[in-house]
Amino acid sequence: MKRVFVLATLLIMSASSLISCRDTKEKETVIKEVEVEKEPEVKEVEVEKEREGILERTAKEVDKEVNKEIDEEIEKIGDDN
């Protein structure tokens, strides 16, 4: 009988320690309203320049120069027809 009483007491104590009444903290949600100013419209050319990096811009300049040189060589050779 003593063993049953001790076991029952241990069972009740262990159950109460596992199932405790803890207060759970709930996060408080804060909503802030912010006014956003609309950005002025930007021309597409300016937007493309902003998107391009320095390498792309440099590559375009080099392509222009190479194309000019190629056109000059073609004009020197002339038309074979």
C-alpha cells in the first residue's frame, strides 16, 4: 500500500510539473500608416542607364568604335560587284 501511495504521489508530481500553467506572451502587432510620395516619372532611357552597369556601358562604347572601324575597312575594300 505504501508503494502504491508513493508511486501515485510521484505520478501526480511529475504530471503537474510537465503540465504547468505557464503564461504565454503574445506578440503585439503594431501597424503604422506611412504616406508614400509618388516618384516622378523617369524617361525609359534614364532607367536603362541606371540598370546598366559600368561594364555594359563600356562594352557598348567599344562596340560602336569597332563597328566604325569595320565600316571603314569595308569602304576601303570597295564593292566587288
